[in-house]
Amino acid sequence: MGYIENRPFDDISVGDSAELVRTLTAQDIDAFAVVSGDVNPAHVDAEFANAEVFHKVIAHGMWGGALISNVLGTQLPGPGTIYLDQSLKFLKPVGIGDTVTVRVTVTEKHAEKKRLTLDCVCTNGDGKPVITGQAVVLAPTEKIRRPRVVMPDLVMHRRGANHDRLLDAARQHPALPTAVVHPCDATSLTAALDTFSQGLIHPLLVGPQARIRAVAEAEGLDLSGLDIIDTAHSHASAERAVALVREGRAQALMKGALHTDEIMSAVVSKATGLRSERRMSHVYVMDVPTYPKPLLITDAAINIAPDLQTKADIVQNAIDLAHAIGIDAPKVALLSAVETITPRMQSTVEAGALCKMADRGQIKGGILDGPLAFDNAISMRAVASKGITSPVAGQADILVAPDLEAGNMIAKQLMYLAGAEAAGIVLGAQVPIILTSRADDRRTRVASAAIASLFSGSVTR
């Protein structure tokens, strides 16, 4: 851990100096903007900054000032120093990747009040000054030596950044004709209109017309230009929405204000439903602040205790979705509690079988490995500590849970303890199904529609 110590006034002479070297990163700029609230686009908006005089994103001027404060407070004089005055002159901008050397030099000592005057210079990689100035400080008079405090890790994450990229990609596709099933409350009707305004879907509102219009009037929502297919109740809404798909008028379904089993019963009907040769499964696409890329989790909503063939379909559905959102060769981690095949633990046996199925071409388009415990699927540190050699471990794109209970708990823990944003759809039917929860917010519903649009577009291309 080390120690931090100062230099008392009497131990300092004119001409003494101290310095530090720091290379500016994009994270430095973001962190400074978050703490200070200074979101001047010259610092945080690359498109704006590139069009301005410096043609690049530049550091906040006071970032350099903060580095000067760092030297004064930690080195010369160090702990116990009190800032009294600071002047700064900004000579050149500092850009991402620039290495700045900060140097302070004592120029005057004022014994009566224990004050120091110090010249402050920040230079860039070619030795030219970018900031100059002068500081006046009240120096400590006694020696201080303290254990260096370990600061918390700083995780910089733009909320929903991964989902925003998917949204941008989906906007390049035509709006997806979508039967919105029973949008008879403010949440579901607003979600349909939000996704419509984003250009993601073209909603066909399926439900009791009078109730839909009453909700729209109460919430001040504009239904101009949208078709309302009138039905008597929620069961009828689900059946009619499925029929719209069979008629070719809709290419996706979106759940409204009805129970999941109502819409899924209509979908799985052998006579009039939307079954395909593959089992249906739900896939979350999660934006996790502490994970560097989108993380797909399956199945957390449909299959309670899937057998081996169902798991093969679950894996293939997730791989297909990964392809649709731009992951060409997704790394698939088959989760269990341990990393070795253990006959008494069925999930480990099935994980091994799924890997062999992939080797034989029965599962295509992904790189499978398992069984893997959760930590070994997503943490390179855990992988290194256990000596695991794997192309998937520590860097998974897809987590396949052993059963619905485990999948649901993994997803909900990431949402409520790790601040993850979750969007997702049901796959394996003839069209994607946007199966959101009443607890989902607007961003989740919009992101789920974007994922459905991307998946539908990948199927039709």
C-alpha cells in the first residue's frame, strides 16, 4: 500500500521541486466532466470538437490545474498543505494521448507565516509549456507520514451505451410492422408510440378500441395514422395478433397489458400459432457497467427445466441473435457450478454434450465451452487463478443458464445489484416477440424493439 509523507517548511529550500507525469485518457475527460459538471462539447462531444479550432477533443483546462494541486498536496510540500492562491495561464490545448509533465518549483519562502510561493509549469511531450502559473501555499510545520489511502475503483460507463449502438443500427432498417397485443394501459401504449417515433416499428394496435382510445386521451397520446384492430378482450387480442402475423400484416409481436401466458398460449397453439421447428426461448441483451461488451443471457423466461435438445435450441437462438446484433463468432459459456463434468450434476454433463454437438455441426455459428462457473465465464482474473485454458472463459458473449431459475436470478442480480440495463426478445417462433415486463422502463422497451428489428432484418436479408 505504501505511505504518503510531506516536507515541513523548515526542510524546504528555494529551488526545490517535484513533478508528476500523466497521459490524458478519454476516461480522464469523462471523469472530470462528471465530477465538475462541465460538459462543454469541446471536451465531451467528438463531432463538435472536430469541427472547432483545435479539431479534436481537448482536456478541461482545470484538469491541468488539478494535477498541479496533486503535486502540491501529495509531494511538495505534501500532506498538511493549505492552498492560498493559484494563478494559471493556458497556452496550448491538451488532447487525448498527450503526456503532460507537471513540475512545481519553490521560488520564495516567507518564514513569518510559513508560506511558500511556487512556480507551476505543465509541459507536453515535446517539452513546450501548455500551462504556466504561480501557487501560494501555507506549508505544514511538522512531519506527517500516513498510510496511503486506497481509493475506490472508478468505473466509467455511459448508461445504455451498448443499447444505444443497437438503436442506431436498427434505425437503418425500415420500421418493423408489429402487432402490439392489448396496449390497454399507459405503459404499454406509450412504449408502442415511443418505438414508433424512433422509427423502429410500425405498430398495429390490437385490443378493445374504446379502451385504447381512452388511455390515449387520458395520457395525451396521439394515435393519428395508426391502425387499431378492435377485439373484445385480452385473449382475443392475442389470437388476433397472431393471425395478423399469419396473414403477413405483422412481422413481430409486442406484449401489452396482458399476462405473458395469454400471448404465449396463442403463439404456441398447434392449429393457429406461430411455432417453428425450434423451441422458443428468451434472450436478454444486457448492458452491464462493469463488462466491456453486450452480454446475452438465456433462458430466463420461457423454459423452466430444459432438456438437452431444448438447450441446443436455446443456444442456437442466442447465437442467431448475437449474429443479428453484430457479434460474428459469439463466445458461448455453458454455465454450471463447477468447471468439470460431474455425472451427479446434470448441467455439467449437458454442457459437455452441447460442446460436442457444436463440434459435430449440430449447433452452428458460435464458439462453445462448458461447463463453466459464472466467475470463470466473465472474469479473466478468475480464469487465471484457476489455470483454465479456453477460448470462451473470461470473455463470454452469451451465458447459457442451466435452468430458468438460475437464468432469472443471474439477470435480475445484474439489473438490481450491478446497475445493468436489460432488453430482450423471445426467439424460436416464426417472428420475434418483444416480451417486456410491467416493471421495464421506456429505455428497456425501446431497446427491445431495436433488437427485434435487427433480428428480423437479419432473417430477411
